[in-house]
Amino acid sequence: MTTLNNYEYYQQRINNFLTVQLDKLKVNDERLLAAMRYGLLIGGKRMRPYLAYTTGEALGADLHDIDAIAASIECIHAYSLIHDDLPAMDDDDLRRGQPTCHKAFDEATAILAGDSLQTLAFDIIANHKFSQNAQNKQVELIRQLINAAGYQGMCGGQALDLAATNSEVDIASLEKIHSLKTGALLQASVLMAAECVVDIKAEHKAALAEFSQHIGLAYQVQDDIIDITSTEEQLGKPAGSDVAANKSTYPALLGLQAAKDKAENLFQQALQALATLPYNTQSLADFATFIVKRNH
Amino acid sequence: MTTLNNYEYYQQRINNFLTVQLDKLKVNDERLLAAMRYGLLIGGKRMRPYLAYTTGEALGADLHDIDAIAASIECIHAYSLIHDDLPAMDDDDLRRGQPTCHKAFDEATAILAGDSLQTLAFDIIANHKFSQNAQNKQVELIRQLINAAGYQGMCGGQALDLAATNSEVDIASLEKIHSLKTGALLQASVLMAAECVVDIKAEHKAALAEFSQHIGLAYQVQDDIIDITSTEEQLGKPAGSDVAANKSTYPALLGLQAAKDKAENLFQQALQALATLPYNTQSLADFATFIVKRNH
């Protein structure tokens, strides 16, 4: 990850900001708060926050505004992982090399921790002191987060993914699943950050939408590739878990080489979208490179 | 319920409005949407929507604004019931005389239906066309819903309730559990409706906060009472389920008569709070009466 510009800085920044958000909560049930903290702060590459920050930086947004964008999206991501790991869903014991939330605590607490983290995501945006750039954008930002997170976004994608397990789907269905399940939140990281830029043009938002759509899909294709080419040690969870879970993947549908070609193709399309923007987008191009070159 | 003013009208109104909200969603996974519909529309007394509407009516709010308030709160309530009924939580097979969501569908779908209904709650407020009275209130309304629903409200109360199961808690702890688990959303039904009234005075909001706090607690005391005094047929779920689940209840802690006295006392305090308001609050008084007189 060290090739990403300011990566460690932004990772530290979001961890600090998330810690402050949790510390603000009045203690009701300590165990529930501990489970929320565990799910939100134990490791995590912070890809979505990084993407939000680096987009904001490239476009000249106020990074204090991006704190709330990045944190709200990471709360949604964290809640989805906690729920996805539950026995009734993917039934995973390990996440980021550590026991999953329901293993470290219990199922009931994990369900409630996920529920509370979803609420916290909206809390962070609704209660953030945005700069003048974005202070009238709270409702619009909440709308974008809703679209990315709910039935029409991530939750819908997870349901389609569960429905597709144990059955072979075609490539169009697989793309729909991933554009909702993974792509929507990655795209929101870019577009919500762009929303905090004063007077950003519609055509530039459209180019950023295209960029983020391509890298969102590339991210998932690469995820599928590394699931079968990496080791458990690299992944922090068992390798080959998609195959073991009878999930449709790009390598399974296309073959490994064609999946790699697809990732490369998406990468090139992402770069083309960036090239139309009148901003210095080198760090976003680097992010796209990182997405398709990473091996864990 | 027929003693409540306009009860059938408001029940029909919220059911229609909720149906429209679900119909607006672009179909992704039909099974998930069906589970959301099931959890949201199958029966339910619609107490919270009724309370929001009748508050809005008493205070002269635009009822089109209250549609969104009532619907968002009911989505939070419905999601919480779906998750609370899960095997890892209260493990209930019946709700409103019908199979619970995870019985009618499956656990994974029920988890996702709850998650998506939480998002839908915020969706409804963020995307509603409010009247001029309330059009600048969306962020404030979302904040109030967050406080009622999340870690500092309903979710925190549910966690405290789970922690208290199988152990005897004192009356102060029991009140805290219920003020969060049940009271927060009932109070939000009143206060969010009041927020849609132009120039409502702080002292009147305070009186409504007091009223709703008392009836919220009275609701729970009465719920505990009817759990041991009503039949399965009246309840639509097994009677005595609190006792069977080793839950602390007001009758268990205070004795049945003292619990009844407490409900009556809370009822009187609620009426006193209403008496300070310069509105015709008869329908709110009737609601308070209903709360403590109902037997199912």
C-alpha cells in the first residue's frame, strides 16, 4: 500500500476521527459499544476512506468535510461486514486475521452492533459541522449514502449474492451483484467527496461516476482473482473461500487469464475517465493501479 | 382501538403511504423486497404512526409532512421487530399471529430486510417533499430519528434488555431499558411531528417531551401487565413469554397491583403535561387512556 500518496496519513486520520465519533456516544451498554468499536476499528485497509480523501484532495475539497464522508461510508462498510459474517449469512470465523464480531462477542451483540453502526453512519453526516462549501449538502449527502447502502445498493447486492450462491449466474448478473454489493459504496466514496466541492460541474461528476464504477468493478474482479491466487496468511482469512462457498466469481466464469484481462480493461477505462478531468488526478490513477495490482 | 379518534383513517393512510414507498424501490432482489414488505405491512397496530398523526393534527401540522415522520418511525420499528425476533435474539416464531420474518423467509433474508428497512427510514425523510412548514427541517428530523433509533436509543435499549435477561435488575435499570428500547421511538413520534409545526415554542416541546416520556413508559408497564393477564389469542403470540424468557418486568419487580398503580400514575402525569399546552389535545389524552386501558 505504500505506493499510495499519503496513505498512512489518511489511514491514521480516519482511525482517529472514527475513534472520536465512538467516544462521543453516551455509554449505555458497554458490551454493545465494545462490539461496535471492535467491528469499526480492528484493522481494515480503509480503502473507501482513502478513496474519499484522495478524491477530495484532488478536487480541492475541505478535508474536514471529507472526514465525515469517509467515516460514514466506513461505518456502513463495517456494519455490512459484521452482518455478512454471521452464521446465517457467510458464516465466517475470521476477518482481517481476527475473530469475526459474533465470534469475539456473540450473535445478538453482533446484529445490534451492525444495526447501531448503520445508524452511526447517518449520525456522523447529520451532526458534522461542514464547511461553507458543503453546509447545505447534508441532505443530499445522506441521500447518496442511502442509495449506496440500502435495498437499491449494497443490501440489494448482498441479497442477490446470497441468491446466486450454489447456482451459476451469467456475467451480466455477476456484474450487477458486484456493482451493488461493492461498487455502490466505492462509488459513493468518490461522488460524496465530489459533492463537497464548490460548483463542481455535472460533466466532471459524470466522469468521476464512470471512473468509480470501473474501479469498483475492477476491485471485485481482483478480489476474486486474489481469493484463488493468494495465501491465507496474505488474506487474513482462508484462501479459496469463494470456491468453498460455491460463489460465482469472474475467474470461475471467465477463466483466470480472461478475468485478469477484464481487470486490466476496467483499469484502462478508469484512466480514460480521469483524463477528461481538469484536476491533478495522479493519486486517483495511482489508486486504480493499486486496485488491479494488489495481491491481498 | 375504536375509541381513538380517526384511528382507522390514519391506519389506512400509513399503510397506503408505506406501500407507495416500497413500490418506489427499483426491484433488485425480489425475495428481499418481499421480506421487507412482509415485515412492514403484515398487520401491526401502527401505534407510533397514529401518535405522530394525532400529534400533528392537534398542533396544526401539515399531515403530508407527518406521512414521512410516521413512515420513517414505522420502518425503524419494523426493522427492530424483524431483528429482535431472530433466533440469536428473542427467537420468536410468531409476530402479530403470523410467522416471524425469518420463519416466513430465512434468517439471512430477515437480517437484510431489517438492514434495508433501517435505510428506508432515512430514505423516506431525506427524499420526502415537505411543506414550507418543515422543508428546512430534514436534517433536524433525521437527527431526532437517529437519537431514537441508534446506540443512544432503541438499539442501546435492546442490548441492555438482552444483558438483563436471566438476571434480576432494579426498577431504575428497568426504566432505563424501556425508556430507550420502547420509549425513544414513541417519544420521537410526538416530537418529530411537533418539529413540523411552524414556530412551536420550546416550552411546548418540553411539555410534549414529558407527555411522551410518560406514555412511553406507561406503554411498557401495560405491555408487561397484559403479557401475564391476556391470552395467546388476544396477543397474537404466546402469553407469558416474558416470564418464559426470564425477562425482568414491572409486575415481577413490583407485583401486579403496584405495576397497575404505576401505569395509572404515569397516565396522570401524562395528562398533567398535556394540560399545559394551548392546543386541543383531547385525542392525545384519549391515546394515553388507550395505552393504559388496553388488554392486548
